[in-house]
Amino acid sequence: MKIGIVSEQTGLGIHTIRYYEKQGLIKKPEKDESGHRAYKPRDIEVLDWVSCMKNSGMSLNKIKEYTKAFYADDCTTCATLLEEHLKHLLARGKKTDHYIEVTKSKIIRFKSS
């Protein structure tokens, strides 16, 4: 499938997809007879996951490590990187929970004044 369709399906801009290819976050797809990129369903799966990892705060370097391991079927490295990221997310979640509670208490205080 062509890059425009991939962009629609993933919600990523065409320039972002090309940037991810250039940075080595995803493999460059093969080209079709007319020289256009020909993406496969697995490419969409990887792009969705790259987007998820990036949006959840994983660095591009770590994402690159992950996708390299993913394409090499290195499950051990993938699991290790995801475990590290999960620890980061859980710690960030605890901080966010604290900020939510402090904000709620301030709202209650101001509303009762």
C-alpha cells in the first residue's frame, strides 16, 4: 500500500513516516513497479507501535534499539527495553497521580473560600 494510505491508517503524516525511515526507526519498504513505496501490514504495525512509544516518552534512540531488535526477532532485547520503559511509565504515573490529588485539593480549597 502507498504512503498516503499508511498515513491515513496510522494518523502519522507522510513527512513523519519518511523521517522515521530516514532515522532507521522503521525499515524502508520495498518499491512497487512504479517506484512508489509499497508498505505491508507489518509496517503499519511497527509504525503504530513507534508512535505509541514516542508519545509515551520513549526516546528515539531507544525506539531505534527496539525496532532493530524487533526486526531481528530478538525478543529478549525487546522485552528488556519495554520493561525499562514500563518502569518509567509507572513512575511517571505515580507522579501524575500526586499532581492530580494536589490539584483537586487546591480546587476544593478555592471553591470553599
